[in-house]
Amino acid sequence: MPVATQASLKGITPEQLESTGCRLCLNNTYHLGLKPGQEVLDAVGGAHKLQGWKHNLLTDSGGFQMVSLLKLAKVTEEGVRFLSPHDGSPMLLTPEHSMSLQNSIGSDIMMQLDDVLVTTHPDKARMREAMERSVRWLDRCIKAHKHPDRQNLFCIIQGGLDLEMRRECCREMVARDTPGIAIGGLSGGEAKDDFCKVVATCTELLPELKPRYVMGIGYPEDLVVSTALGADMFDCVWPTRTARFGNAITKHGVLNMKKEQYAKDFGPIEDGCGCPCCRPVDQEGAIGVTRAFVHHNSAKETVAAHLLTIHNVWYQLHLMGGARDAIIADKFPAFVKEFFSNLYPDRKSYPSWAVNALKTVGIDLFES
Amino acid sequence: MSSDGQQPTTTMTFELLKTAIKDGGARLGRLTFSGRRTVDTPNFFGLTSRGVIPHVTPDNVEKHLHTNGTYMALEDFIERPQQYMTRSPPIYETPSPVNKPLNSFTAMPSSIITVLGSRRLPAVCSPMGNTNQGISVFTSTGFQAVTTKEYINAVQTLNPDIAIPLADLTHKTNTPTSKRALRMAERTDDWIKEWFTEMYTKKDSKIATFAPVLPISYSMQWEYLERLSEEHASNPAVLSGLAVYDADLIPDISSSSSSSNKYKNLDPLPRLALTAPSNPHQVLRQLSLGMDIFLLPFLSTASDAGIALSFTFPPPPPPPNNPTSTSTSESAAAPESDLPLPLLPLGIDMSSPSHSVSLLPLTTNSCTCYACTTHHRAFVQHLLCAREMLGWTLLQIHNHAVVASFFAAIREALADGTFEEKARLFALRYEPEIPSGLGERPRARGYHFKSEGPNEVKKNKPAWSKFEGEGEGGEQGKEEKKEKTVEEKVDELRIQDEQSGTTSALASGVDSVAETPLVPDENADAKDLEEKGFAETVEEKK
Ligand SMILES: [Zn+2]
Ligand SMILES: [Zn+2]
């Protein structure tokens, strides 16, 4: 899922986003709660209507941004307490309030308010408290949710890097039978091996017929490995944000278009890419963008960022589309191998965390 | 010149369908290039910055922008980065299967006509000044000289549909002294001689030349204009149109209004306005003088300012219940019934909170643009307020559509003889200027806004600064830059990381720390947060 933080995906129109194949994108509750605000969302009739998006929307709870943006946030049983960024007066975001906001937004998938801690948090007791509180908050969210008939509330598994705690959390959450399940707290700087263990531990316990969403994950190798470990959906701001710095995601790695070597490179952003920027100019809807043109306008005209955004979002969605096709065709291991061999020309530089994680699900990257 | 005798040297044709003498000289015409969209005139071409219509990707230009041509400035493509001083500009090496390197480099759809000039519009005045060999231009890496030879080579390499030869212009707002004006005419005359020779005598260029008509009095440039006329008389292929820098020169060179018929053969040439009119009133005036195609910097200016243009031609009829009918009883001395009507604005400030829940299209006059048919004011207001780039994209699409309709209606009026009356109503009905808008601008796009002395017309009005924080546009730009470097570093880390093939855990760790796309407004306080409904204020227990 690409992330349209403030109901807009970095300068591209909903029509263009649709053309990348995107059918589900993320809005941030925290940002929409401030601008345009709940009152406007209610008056306009929700975020779909606000941004003219005909497909699905997912919103987070607003809590994560609270904790990560506002250093002074403090979590109590009642909710997330924080000091107003401007005048320092105390504020409170409760599970009920988060639900009410997400009901106003009208997202197709909404997230429970959880007690988020970085997985590397050293205090075990606090970690347990956060996990148990997240379960209690889920109950409050379910109770406060006004539209269970048309909005799907996902729970969020917490428990840091403690696998036993994660298992316990899984059991509690699954018992509450939400339409989908998220694995939270990751992408916070934990070692990749630990990350993989948490994902694998959770997916093992989760029911087959419910979508599993690993939150805040977005580098291509993370997507592929997590998919192999049994996860279904992901979100990350990285593909769109990195586009603004002139970076193109390709199957051979990230290329910075600002580099002099691309000044006279008249090839497409990525050879063989089917996105509107890169597909051959004689094809329907092709724009005919060259690396040289992106280089020319990187950091100078917003259009360069828009073009890279289109390409990067396409890349990520196409990567997942490829994974789906491979799974259906029963060729997923081959897909994973090809992905890594494209990304790392030298097998010796395959990241060990990926090699090890894939081994646990029977994919051996070194076997030919 | 062509020996096969079937193709004229240029592929452009311009037909004048009607010249409305009684309308002062406004003309109805049609400009055609083979393989390009036909341009009914009067009309306008899109104005690019570095080869793009600001904020609009090339696919949206083709789909949504309603423009048949674009103007590009060579100075936008020929910078010399300090570390690569000796490299030739990349654009010159663009492979182009359709032999249109300018279109190919900029990904501009090949159906769109390209006009190449030397300077942006408006151009930044160079402190270095021009020389006999050529002009001084302003690139992203600073001022540099472009000789007539280099320019001719560039034009031949890039192969635009229309090219404007170099003119010796000062790009200052004050009128040049007569000595300077005379030199402007002489130099431009020398340069055009060289141009004709290089383009059409030595080579057989298919590029349509639109020769400059200088922004100096007729008496200063009549010799130059005569040369144009004579050269054109001896070989029509060398001159396809005029690039007019001052609309008030048109009467002097048009046989319909001037006493002499000296320039009769220049009459049928299309006239491209490089006059940068600042509002539609000026467009109507210049059009009445006989201008055919316009380049309109006010479009992007309005979009950047959060303004949705809202004018139509003719203006909407006065409301049935207009104040004049009631006021006539009070003041019998008001025979002009349309005078006391309140003036209509030329544009609406979309950043105004009054639109925050409005599901109306951007303007209510049945605009059929993409922005008006798929989005509404509340979204645009939100985007502007959140400084999301899509806001400016949607406004660009809308504003170009409004101007496209404006010109289409003008052509209709010229065809049926109602132009003069409708233009009169337009002047009476609308405010004189486009509102300046209170919304925050996008970050001033870098170097084009560089200050260069007291004569400069500031692109970023001082009034804007208070909404952007401290200082002027330039300062603000720097600040934003500073903010971004943290994120940029993260991305660099990530790339190095990938190149070295190590784990990206480190990068991703830093990444999430730097993930601060937006913090609440500088001015937001707890009450705002509560009012906006994000969270509730807590009464501390005593
Ligand atoms: Zn692509
Ligand atoms: Zn419109």
C-alpha cells in the first residue's frame, strides 16, 4: 500500500494512482484529524469523498504518529496523553476517540489504537503492559466502532521481540475475531533476524482466511521475505518519499537520478518496467520519460518527483503482483531467487538475515 | 528551395479566417503544423519551466491541459554544473525517433507544438548584459553567455516547431535610452541576417522562424522591420511569424491601421505575444490590437497562489435581481444600467477556509476540467492548507481550462461579430486584477527567483513571507532544504547500504526516526487540536 498521508499521494492525481494498479492506499488518521479535521470529514462525507478515491482506504489509529512525532507523549490506561506541540497543555487520544475519527474518515480498513513501543525497548515489564493494554484497548475499540458493517477493524499484535509474548498476544487478539490482523511495533530498528522471527512466529498462529498486515514495512527485500513468511499486506512511505530525493527503485536496487552518470542516460527509469513513465513510447498511456529528464529536473521541478513516485509505486505493486502470480503458479521459490539475484549480482552479498529467514520456510537462495 | 517542388520549406501554415477591422484589428485564424494539433487563434500556449508545465506531468498535459503548444527556454537546459564544466548540455544528445529532440527530452507529447526561445518568460535581467556576439542568459548554475552561433546550433539540433531568434533585450522594466534602443535594433538586425543565412541559405531548415519585434518605439526599429519585410518578400520560407514583445507596435506594422502599406506582407504572419500580460483584460486589449497567440505567466502565478481563475467570456449575465433596478428609483441620473453592478473577481482564493466543506466544483461556471469534474473545493482547500503538491496540480489543470474556454469563446465572438460588445462587458464586469491569494506558495522554485537588484520585479511578493515564516522566499527555501537533509541522509545511507550489500536494518532504523512528514502547524495549540477533533484537552486534576 502506498501511503497518502494527507489524503494525497505526493502530487499525483487519484487517476494516476489508479493507473499504477493501486486499489488500496493508506491515509494517516493523525494528519487527517488535524487537517481537515473531523468536522470537515463529517460534512464532506469521509475521506474517499474528500480525495475522490474510488477504491479502498486504510487508516492507522493515529497513536503511532502521536508517539513518534511528539516526544512528550505518555501512554496511560485511558489513552495516549501528550502535550500540545504549541502551548504545552495536556491532551488525550483514547481508543474511543480514535475509532470516532476513523469512522468519520470512513476508511475500509481501520486500525485499533495500540500501545506502541519500539521493539528494542529494554523494559520487559513495560513491554508486557503495552501488549496487555493493547488487548484491552482492542475491546474498547470494538465497542466504540460505529460501523462494523462497512468498516473493517484490524487488531494489532504487540509484544516486542519476545516471541512468547507475541504468541500470547496472538491468541488473545485472534479470540476477538477481527476481520484482519496486523503485526505491529516492527520497523523500529530491530535486527532483521529478530524482525523475521516475530513475523514467522505470528503468522504461524494466525488463521488462514484473514489478511495479515505487517505495518510500516516497505523495502523490497522486506516485502518479499515477509511474504515468504506468510504475511499478506504492507505499507511504507519510503517509495514515495524517496522519490522526492530523486531515487528510483528498480529490481537492481535503488538508483539516485541526481547522479551525474544519469545526465545523458536516455534509457527509461528502469528497463522493462511497465509503468506509465517507462513503458515503450508506442504503448498506450506511455509518457516516454528518460533518466536524463528526471536528472534534469530532480530537486528543481516537482514534476520529476511525481514521475518517480508513479514509477516507484508501480514497482512495489508490480513486485507484489509478481509474488501473487508466482504463488498461484506454484513457482514462488523461483520468484524469490530471481528477485535476490537481480538485487545482488554477487551471491556472496545476499543479506544473511534474508537467507536464514527464507531457509526456515524451505527456500534456499543458494540452491540453483 | 526544395528541388522536388512539392513541399514548401516549412511545414507550418497560417490562415487568417477573419480580421475584425471594426474590433480594432482582432483576428481569427488557424495555425497548422503537420503532425501536430491544429491551433485555432486567438489562443495560448503553455509556458514551461525547465521543459515542464509546473506541477503537471506530461501525461496530464496531454490528457487534461487543453493546450496545443508549449514555450520552452534554452536557458533552462544549458547549465554548467561546477564539477562538469566541460560537458555539453545533455539535451543536445537526445535520441529522437521522431526527430524532435526537444519533445523527446522533455517527454512532451509529439502532438504538442514546441516553441523554443532563448530566455524564460519573464526573464531575469542579467547584470552582465549582452554583447555584439550574443546574449547573457540565466541558468540554474548562474549567468552565462550564449552566442548567436551557439544559439543557432542549439535550435538546429533541438528542432522545435517554432524558434525565436535572439533579440538584444534588456529585460528591465524601464524603457531603454534611445542610444540603447538603437543598439538593440542594430544588433537584432545583425543577428537576424546571420540567422536567415545559417538557417535557410546554408541549410534548408524546416523550423518556423518567429522574428522578434522589439519593445522599443517604431522609429527606433523601422530599418530592422523593413529588413524582415524584404527578406520575407524575397523568400517567404525564412519568416513564418512574429514574436512580439510589445503589443503597441502592432498598429505600426499592420497595414490595416498604419497609413503606409510598407509591411503588407507581414500582415498574414501569426503574432506570438511575449508580452506577459498580467490579466485577461490585458489579453483582450492586445488581442484587439491583432495578437494571435499568447504566453501567460499569470496562469502558474495564480495556481501557485492558490487561485482558481473564475472568469468567462462574455461575463455571466447580471443577476435578475440586480441592485441597479432598485437604485434607479433613488437616483434617476443612472442611465448606464450595467455600471453600478458589483465587480466580479477574476479568481477565487481556494485556500480560504470558507471552502473547507464545499463540494462545489472549483468554479461554478460549468468548467469541464478534470479538477472540476472529479474533485471539489473542499479537497483543493485541504491540499493547499496541508501544502500537498496535488493542490497546485489541480489548480494548474483548472486554470489552463478556464483560459482555454476564454479563448474559445473569444473565437466564437469574433466569428459572429459580437466580440467588441462582449469585450466591453468583460471590462465593465470584472475586477481589474487577479486576486493575489493568501495561501502558502509552493517552495519558490529555486534559482529563477534570485534577486538581482532594484529593478527586479519580485516573483515572491514580500507579502507572502509572513505566511511562510521568517524571511523571504529564498530564506524559506534554504530552511526547507536544511530540514530535508536529514531525510536525504537517510536515503543516502540506504543507497550506500544497498550498494555495499549489507543489511538495511541500520537505514530502516534511522528511517523511522526521520519519519516526520508533517507536524502540526507552528501556530496550532491545544485548542486547535481539540476543535479539529483530534484529541480532547484534559483538565488536570487539582
Ligand atoms: Zn517505471
Ligand atoms: Zn475547472
